[in-house]
Amino acid sequence: MVISTVIPLWYLLLFVLGAALAGQLNRGIYGLAWHRREISPWSRPPAGAPPRRWTDRLPIVGWLGLRREWLLHGRAFWVRPLLIEVAVGAGLTVLYWWEVDRAALVPQAAAGAINLWTLHAQYAGHVMLFALMLVATFIDFDEKTIPDAITVPGALLGLVFFALVPAAAPWVAQPTGLGGSSVAPLLLTSPNAWPTSLDAWPGLAIGAACLVAWCLAIWPKTATLRRGWIRGLRYLVASMFRWPMWRLYPLVALGGSAGIAAVWFFCGGDHWRALLTALVGLAFGGGLIWAVRIVGGLSLQKEAMGFGDVTLMAMIGVYVGWQASLLVFFLAPFVAVAVSVIQWLLTRRRDIPYGPYLCIATALLVLWWNPIWEERAKPIFSLGWLIPAVLFFCLIMLAGLLRLWRALEDALFGPPA
């Protein structure tokens, strides 16, 4: 199916726009990290650096001039950001060809009803998601942490975007055809119909509960059970109000809940379904990785996964929905194992930042969703209410496997120092 005729000049423009976007992503990689580095030409020059020129801010070629700062940042510091700008420019171009010109993500059942606006909306949503994941990935590689400054605003941005542009959202299947929806479904995420009860007040309650739970989860807090559960709970609550900006979290919860109610009451329809899909993905994605974090910590007797992975997966859930988040959860370990084995063979390092593999798995899943859905995912989500039981069983199995891995690791490499 030919959706549009795109001239080479348009592809060239996309490449330039992608490289320019990558310049800001590089700025975020260095500026949002825990240990900030003034490497980006858009940041303030570090002490002792020669004056910067306007040409330094040009995409790609600007880094060739910034090589003069190698004494401050390292001899090859400019190579990675230059390659990122080339890769993002090429990536935006290829993604446009794949999603818009070729319409590769459109199910055959919806091919006749799709339009260019829907394809461009989907493309914009995926560009936002991939850009956020790229910044999180490289900070995690550098520092083994993912700042909330990326994942929290990224999640809120996604919620607002899908409420305003429902055409970009992943959709559950409709009863027949489009089921009265004004938007043709793109990424089908359920073999079942959209429950009509979710269009009424139960759906509003679920959506608000998802947002409030997320706000409580990201609220900085400290917990300890050394002196019992009661004192531990008191300490937990007290620690939440010691942070200088604690009022921000209840403000987001209350303001966000009011916004959710406004979309439900005044808009409804596709706008409400897209927003509720994103909210459920937010809570499910973050909650799933949080459960794995708890199980892994208890089984390995050490931190198995940072909380940044929790907030990252919550953000991803906003953009792909809860069903795809579940598949990312199962796909990411295979990506992580392959990369970690290569890393250990080359560097003998045993630590692996898990966030990048969640991002890689998400990108693979989004780009090849249709064959994955038809061949693998649809039977899983036909299980209905058996899915929570399957998840619980998988968590129990994970706990046993991690205990076995800890014993094997201690036998091969000795207990950790």
C-alpha cells in the first residue's frame, strides 16, 4: 500500500531535523546526568576551555571543531556525540519511511481506513519515546542510574500528548471494524473488545488511581524495618515530608486527577480511551518492574534493579500500553543476557545496567509489533483474567532462578566483597 510519495528532499530535511534533535539529546545526556559535564556546545563552556563559536552548534560538523577541547574531556570525547547525531538523523528518516511511507505498523484489517494524519501522529509519538529512551540509555551506561528528570517529565508529556492526539495511542481491538471509533487502530493490543464499563465512572476511578499510585511511588522516601513494621511505617511517612519540594507530588496528583476527570467528562470517546490506555500502562509498567526489583533484591540479597528502571518502564508503559509493557518485560532479559555475556568476555565486568535493555526491547517490539502480535502475543492476551495468575507464577519462578544464579555465581566467582 502506497500511503504517500516522499521526495528525497523531504528525507534530507528529516535527517537534518533528526541531527538537530540529537544535539539537544546530547545536551540532555551530559546535562541531566548525576555528574554533569559541560561537553555539549549548548551548555556553558567549562573552565579553561577556549571560546566556543557559533559553528560548534551545527549538527555533526560542529563536533569536528570541538575536538580542540580534548585536553578537558578526553582525546576521543567527541566521537560518541557525533555518532549519536548521525544515528538519530538516519533513524528519524528510516522510521518515517517505515511507519508513514510504507505504513508497516498498520494492521491489514485497518489498512483501508488509515490516513496520513494517523500515521504522522503515530510517528510523532514514537519519536518522542525513542528520544527519551536514548537519553536514559546513555546516562545509564555512563553512571548506572536513570534520572527522574527524564522519566517523570517524559511520562507526563506522554499522558498529555495521547489525551490531545488519540490517533497516536496503542489501541485495544474494537468489537467490529472500528467499533464507532473515529480513529483507525494502529498497534492493536488486545484480542478482546474495549470494555464499555471503562467509559463510565469505573474507568475514571481506575485512571485517577493509576496516576495517584505513580505519584506516591516516585515521591522520595526512605524505609527501614530494623525497628519493626510500625516504626518503619512512621519513619517512611516522616521521610516523605523532609524533602524540600515534597508539595510537588500531591500537587501533581491532585492537578492530574482533575485533568483526567476533565478529559473523561468533556471529551470522552477516543480522547478518554487513549488517556486511560496510557494511564494503565503507566501503572502496570512501573508496578511490574517494581515487583521484579523486590523479588530480585530478596533473592540475590543485593539490589537487583535500580528504581530508575521502575520509572523508566512506567514511562515506556505510557507510550506502548500495558500489554506491550508485559512483552517488553519478557523480551528484555534475552537482550540483556546477550549483551552482558559479550561485556563479560571483553571486559570481565559483571554489572549490567538494565535500563538500556528495556529500551532496546521496546524499540524492537514497537517496530515489529504486527508479526509479534499475530504470531506470539494474541494467544497470551486471550487468557483474560488468568494473566495475573501467570504473572504471579512467573515471579515465583524468577525468585527461584535468581537464588540458583546467586549460588552459581558465588561458586564460580566467590561471594561479593
